[in-house]
Amino acid sequence: MTEQRYTLLLSCPDRVGIVAAVSGFVAQHNGIIVEASYHTDQETRQFFMRQELRADSLPFGAARLRERFLEVAERFQMVWRVTDSAVRKRVVLLVSRQGHCLDDLLHRWRSGELEVDIPCVISNHEDLRGFVEWHGIPFHCVETNDKGAAFARISRLFDEAAGDVMVLARFMQIVPPDMCERYAGRIINIHHGFLPSFAGARPYHQAYRRGVKLIGATCHYVTNELDEGPIIEQDTVRIDHGDTVEDMVRYGRDIEKAVLARGLRYHVEDRVLVCGIKTIVFR
Amino acid sequence: MTEQRYTLLLSCPDRVGIVAAVSGFVAQHNGIIVEASYHTDQETRQFFMRQELRADSLPFGAARLRERFLEVAERFQMVWRVTDSAVRKRVVLLVSRQGHCLDDLLHRWRSGELEVDIPCVISNHEDLRGFVEWHGIPFHCVETNDKGAAFARISRLFDEAAGDVMVLARFMQIVPPDMCERYAGRIINIHHGFLPSFAGARPYHQAYRRGVKLIGATCHYVTNELDEGPIIEQDTVRIDHGDTVEDMVRYGRDIEKAVLARGLRYHVEDRVLVCGIKTIVFR
Amino acid sequence: MTEQRYTLLLSCPDRVGIVAAVSGFVAQHNGIIVEASYHTDQETRQFFMRQELRADSLPFGAARLRERFLEVAERFQMVWRVTDSAVRKRVVLLVSRQGHCLDDLLHRWRSGELEVDIPCVISNHEDLRGFVEWHGIPFHCVETNDKGAAFARISRLFDEAAGDVMVLARFMQIVPPDMCERYAGRIINIHHGFLPSFAGARPYHQAYRRGVKLIGATCHYVTNELDEGPIIEQDTVRIDHGDTVEDMVRYGRDIEKAVLARGLRYHVEDRVLVCGIKTIVFR
Amino acid sequence: MTEQRYTLLLSCPDRVGIVAAVSGFVAQHNGIIVEASYHTDQETRQFFMRQELRADSLPFGAARLRERFLEVAERFQMVWRVTDSAVRKRVVLLVSRQGHCLDDLLHRWRSGELEVDIPCVISNHEDLRGFVEWHGIPFHCVETNDKGAAFARISRLFDEAAGDVMVLARFMQIVPPDMCERYAGRIINIHHGFLPSFAGARPYHQAYRRGVKLIGATCHYVTNELDEGPIIEQDTVRIDHGDTVEDMVRYGRDIEKAVLARGLRYHVEDRVLVCGIKTIVFR
């Protein structure tokens, strides 16, 4: 278990003195900075910053830190938040029949690598119930014949679970627009293609027909535009003419797992800031 | 310098006994096989084969090898050819103002790594004349104000140079359809994007705006369909939010060089067979 | 499930006519070759070959295939074997406390990707019993205070399970020389370092102290020489100065899983031939 | 050409308030921070920092910036320097017969990608004179029969050229200890192996014999201990059993070029700080 930390995430119009003001504030309270990253978007001139502080270096807790920081934040018109590593994010996993991403995330969770709570797993199939329940995690099967009812129930389950983020870990259903809006920046998908190539259905078949020499996977936030949301993480793997679609599916599973695990980790550690259709990932 | 080799390349409808017939033929003449590769395309049931033989193991030369092989080739309705490593391919390079791919290929050529002849370099700008001529290679500058005349002249220069393959080493002009058809399978382009994403102009700008986390380059045969020809080789490189378009252009140059050099090498060593809009690359 | 296949693996002194003889034999029985690969080792002039045949294309089964092939094999003094994809390999997994490789392999097995039987899992700790037994796989905990007795028991368990291959999936004990010899070519280890760098204990600590910019993992056959056995597969991942040993351990787990899964797959599909301290992997 | 920038590089014992003091100093003079990076070494508790400032945002030049910063530097016992992007580093290249790294660096230089001055190239062979002189760069051939005299002359040439950094771009001679000490942190080598594996001579032959599945290259500072200096950058490329030593040499050239170019760029942009036998590279 890592030591307790507070993470300050902010963005504001770029100008002189932001870093000085923030680090001056931290120094004034003897705060120890463990990690710090900045970025200024060239097009919008928006400034983005992330600072991770050792909780035990400050003379107060997260609530008081937020109160005290308010003055700095207002001076620079910041959009900001402070998170506390002691408050674990609540991650709800959605899955269909293919269990590779689910298996990968659950192993990371039970080995202590992924420091989150998993209040429940939701699926449109029964296949993975036994495996999930062995972990002591509630498993909800939601029939998707009536899409409206299904997604209403999924929202309800997510809200009842006090979920912070919903992860579509190979959940083969399209999330309706109203739900995308309601949970903007809180639904993460793994697409089994190297976006923007091969969006939509059966990307490995598309890649096979096109004869590409690398295939990929993309972890992104879900928005109204199918497979067009801000990309958090991607990767590719080499294939050749001898590989069938089945081989590509098999290689693909390995990059899907890796890319989703990295993308989710960045999100959970508050390393991702959305800037239009792009993300800033402070690794 | 490698020992002299004959390379047999063939394709035919798949059936039992092709490998046995070909390797029986080779063994009957005491031929030593240095490399052998096969592939059967699942959709068309077409069989593809490449065999590299040590020239000194055979009791005859390339001409006689072709004569003798004819019987086997006809029995299986093969499309085939035999090439001789002692006959160097003649590679004509086309380039605009950016010299990184040209520089890379010329170094591989003058260091003996790329065993080809380069009868001339053609450009629509004068910028790289001095560098090319230092190598003792003729440099032709072809004005492209009148596209028709320009490409007519390029064809003529290529034919006069007895070119085997034309390499668009960052040549920023679209080759007209009739020329694509005339030299089908003999024009190789390097596209500075990971096709099929970001086809057309300014792929790095497109990639920057989309916020992808990897950029790529694609080496492909040129066809009538812009950036849609059979892909020979591709690669990607990781970028992040801090990289500007200029940074992407810089990283991109390195993968463009590498991908074009590999793709051209495969072509020159007769390792590439075209199958519809895909390639088989026997590495 | 893939169609049934016979795999012919052989090696013999290199000479003219081997491929012709083998493919002639196959063609004579109307066998359909699905994959074929050859290699001649430059130093020993030993020839290596692998052919995968569709079982249903032959007029007889594996036993008769072996009988009939004997004549060809003897003519060329081959060391050879024929395996049958319908006869699943029996893989015994050995593990200590870290479960990431075990979890990864068990998921591949239960999803049908890894087509083997797992008769049992052996560990020197109780930690992973529940997870293994949930899969319906027997779990044996072997105390290692008395090394001699422990490895005697492990051998016995492996023999009773009729194991084909023993996989040290992060098993933190050194296998004694006599056992290495007895099961030569049948014990596969995953080393959490990029061999030959950082052999022995705590490779990530060694890598951290040396300040390397990439770390790796190595899948190899176990021999008497610690971490010196023939390498089957390796991979690396980029790190930087900001990564602690703990971060390296975390990245390392992901490449260990991937490298072991690939290496084991090659072994199980009879793609690996040992040639001195090197391997030939016909991918 | 990029806008003019000042880069502040510093290290000091870690304590609260360093970032605040430095960024407060910058803000007080209305300095615009373009990039900022920090790192604390866990073992030595030494703090490292790099800040890149827009020169035109400050009311004074580099000399005055150094004067003014002195007070902050002394307060925290900093080892520090300020560099000015308008003052180009002077890079002396040393090369033997193989020209791939030289060619690569010269192309980056003449295309404007590598913003340095190259006052001369030194070699122990005449082979590359013509190519270097075509660039208008003086070429000095230094016979190495008498090592002492040769390295004395190389030092003298370097000093006369007012060199900032010496790059061994495949220079196949061992630099003597006194020269390593005299130019500590100013001599960069590219080793054609993945250190610490395969140090010393003929690393590709070593790799071939060991049967590794990836080969690599390493860019490092030269110290008294052969191939043991702080590593700046490394990379690997996949090979297989079919690759000969010659193939490995060929693949190797491509990673040597890439790794040296990246390593040199980091050095030239003042992104590298040495910490014992490790480097901190603020990319």
C-alpha cells in the first residue's frame, strides 16, 4: 500500500504565476510534492496541472486543504478538484461474454495492484457469474432485449453502487446518448481497434480485409459519437499475412487487456484531464 | 556481398502436391534451398510460394532454370517468375523537398546494404540536387506546374533509365491514374500516417487534432485509389499530449525512413506478392 | 476448436533432397500441408523442419503415419517425432506466492485459448489454493524446508499426473540438477529479467541500480546452469528515472505474463526445437 | 527554428519549498515556463529540476538571469546552470569506418533538426573524408598506432574546436582513463549491444551465440569503466533463429542510429542529469 496522498488537479486560462502561486501555497503549509506535471494546450491556451502531495506533510486533511486552496483557485479562475488516495474509487465493470479484460482487472484488484473498490459487475449474459461471485463481488445480469429498460436498470445499479466510473470491459452494447451525457468523463471503453481506423463493429475483420500490418486497441471515454470519445491510451501489435482473423482476435485480447488496464489506472490515479476531444495524461 | 541466388516466386490455385513438385524439381537438379516460404490465402484458396536457391548448387543458369521449370509451372497453372540476385534491380527515387528518406536510402546504397542500382533521382524541386550529384547519380528536376507534361516526362525518364521500381520517397504529388496502371506493382510510396487512418493531406495535423496516442507510417504500392494500395509495411511510435505537430513530424521522419527502407528491401528481394488489396510478405 | 492436425518435427544433417523427400512423402498420401518451416543452423550444418498436416487429408492416423514415415527418417538419419493435436499436452504449473502468471495461464486455459490439460498445480505456499481449486484443478502444497524431499515429491506428483511439461510460473525455488537432467527440455521457466543481463536473484533491483532504460523478461528451458538455458522468448518494456523498483515490478508482471504465455504456446504447439544453448522457434 | 529559451538545470538536497522558491523567482520576473520537470532520487534524497523559460518573457538576458538566480541557488545549496538556446552546442563527432551514425547525425544537422554546430569530425580512417568535407566540415584523420599520441591529438583538436561534447559515433577505439576524467559527462558513446549484456567487443557475435530473441543498443556517457558509464538511452529490436550475425548487424545499425540520435538530442537540450551511475532524463 502506498502512503496517503492528496492529488490536486486543475485547469485555467494560461498566464504568468500559476505554478508559483500553487507551489507557494503548498510550500507555505510545508507540503511535500511527490509528483508534479503541467501542460498548456497550444490551441486553447488552457493550462493544466497535477500535483501529488504527501498527506502527512500537511498540517490538515483533504477537507481543509480544499477550503484553503479556494482563494488560489478563484484568483486564477480554476476548474479544480482535490482527491484523497485513502478514498478508493468505486469501479463498476460491465462485460458481455468475453472475460479476458474482466479476468485481468479482477486479478490486478485482488493482488492489490489496482487500488479500487469493485461494488458490482453487470453483464448482459450469465456466463461470467461464477467467476465474479467467487471473488465475493455481486453480479447483476441485465437482459438487453428492451434497450431502454436495460440501460435504465444499469444506471440505477451504478447509482446504487455509488459508482465513480463505469468500465466497459468488452461490453458489446452501445450506450445510449442520454447515459453518455449523464456520466460524461466517467464511462471508459476498450475498443478492439486502433481508432480512428476500424471504428464500429468487427474491427479485426475490417483490419484483416484491409491487410494492415499492425492491429491495435484503444481505451477512451464514451461519448455520444460512437468510438469518437477522447482517447486515453492505445497500443499496437505486429501481425502478418499468415495471421487469420482468429489469430488477430487472440493477439488483440492481449493488447486490449494491457491498454484497458493502463487507461483505467491513469483514470483512477487522477492522471487524465479531458481537453475537447483529446486527453492530457500526466503519467 | 551475398552469394548469388535465384529466387522462384509463384502463385497458383491451391491443391495437393505443389510443394512436393517444386522441391522435387529442385532436388532432382541438386539445388540447395536457402529459404522457403508458402502461404495459402483463406478467401481465394490461392497458394503462394517463394524459394531462394544457391545459384552455384544448380548445373545451369537462370535462363535454363526458367526453361526447365516451365513444365512444373504449367502443370499447376502457376503465375511465376525467377529472379537472379546478380541482376540488380534499378530503383528510381522521386523526392520533393524533404530529404530524410532520400538520405537514408542513399546511405544504405552507398554502404552496400541496399544492393540495387540507382540510375537517377527525380524531383519537383532543386533543393536536393547537390547531395544527389555528390553521389554521382543524375538528378532531374521536373517542374509540376503542368501535371500532364510533368508526369509524361517522369515516365519517360523512368523508362529511359530502364527502371524496375519507382520509389516515392516523400514525393508530394499525386501520381495520375494512367501512370498507376501502367506501372502497377512497381510504384512504392511512403505515407506519413498509419493507414487507413489519416489518408490524404497533412496526416500529422489530423492525428494531432484527433488526439491519438501513437502515430505511424505506411509503405504501400500506389494504385488509382489514393492511399488505398496494398500495404507492404507499417509501424507506429508513441506520442503524448505534450508533443506538438512539429514533434510528431520529427518522430514521424524516423518511422518513415525505417518503414520505407524495410518495405523497399522486401520488394527488392522479391519477398512481396500482391493478393487483391493485400500483400504477402515472406520475411 | 481448430481442426485436427499432425505435426512432424525433425532434424538431421543438412543435405540436398530433404524437403523433396518429406513433401514427396506427404503428397504421395494426399496430405495437405497447413504450415511448413525449415532452418539450417550455420555452425553445425544441422537441418530443422516442422510441417503441420491436416489429419483428415491423410488416409491413416498418427500411428500409421509414424510407421510409414520411418523409411524417410532413416534414410536421412533424422531425429524426429509426430504429434497429434487431438492429444492434449499435460501441463503442470508450479507457483509460489505471486499469482499473475498463474492467473493469466488459467484464464487462457478456461477460455479455450490454451488447448492443454492442467492435471494439477504445485506450490510451496497455500496462498493460491482457493483460486486453483475453484477451477476444479487439484492443488498440491509442497513444503520446501527439506529441498531434497520437496523436489522428490514434486517429481512424483508430476509423474503421477503424467505431465508433459512443467511450467515454473514464478516458482521461486531453484530446481536441482538431477531433476533438470531428468526432464531436459520439459521444464519452462519465466525469468523476470532480460537475460543474460540480471540473472539470479532480484533482477529488478539489479536493473534499478544499473539505471537501464528498458527492463525485460525471458522464457527459457531450465538446465543445470541457473538462468542459462535455451531462450524461447523475451520482451522488454521502457522505464525511466521516475520509476521505482515497485513500478518496475508492476510493469514486469505484464511482460512476464505475456512472454511466458507466448513461450508456452510455442512449446505446446511443437514450434520449439533446441539446438545447443539456442532454440529454433517456428512461429 | 524554435523561439529562444533559457534552460535552468539544478540539483540540491531535497527539502520543502524548492519548487516554490524557483517558480516564485520566475514569476516575480514575469517569466513564462515552457516546460518543467522534477525528480527526487529515492536513495540519495537529492532533488533534480529542469525549467525551460521563454527568453522574451524575461526583462533581462542569460547573464543577468544567472546573477539574479544566485541568491536562490545559494539558499538551497544548488549545483546549477543556465543555458541559452541561442548559444549552440559544439559537437565533435568521432567515427571509424562505419558511417551509419555519422550519416544520420549529419542529415539531422543539415536539415535543421539537430540545432548544433559541428566544428569538425575526427576519424582514425580516411574512408569518410569525402562525405564529411562535402558538408563543409573539417575532417581530421588521426592515426592510432601510437594511442598516447593519438588521444593527445584528439584532445587538442577538441579543445581547439571549443567542443562542448564529443560523440563516439561508432569510433572503435577505447578512450584512455585520463581523457574520460578530463571530459567527464562530455563524451557520449553508442554501444552496439543492450548493456549490461554483451559489453566489450563484438556484441552481436555474443548475442548470436547466446541465442537471445532481442538485440539492442545503448547510448551512454563514457567513464573509466568500459561500457559501464551512465546510460542515457537504449532500445531493442526483435530477431529470430533465422537471423545471421550479418542480419543482426544490419538491424543493429538502425537502432544504433535511433538511440544515438535520441541520446544526443537529450544531452544537447540539457535534459540529462547524471546521478551516480544513473541518469535522469527529463524528456
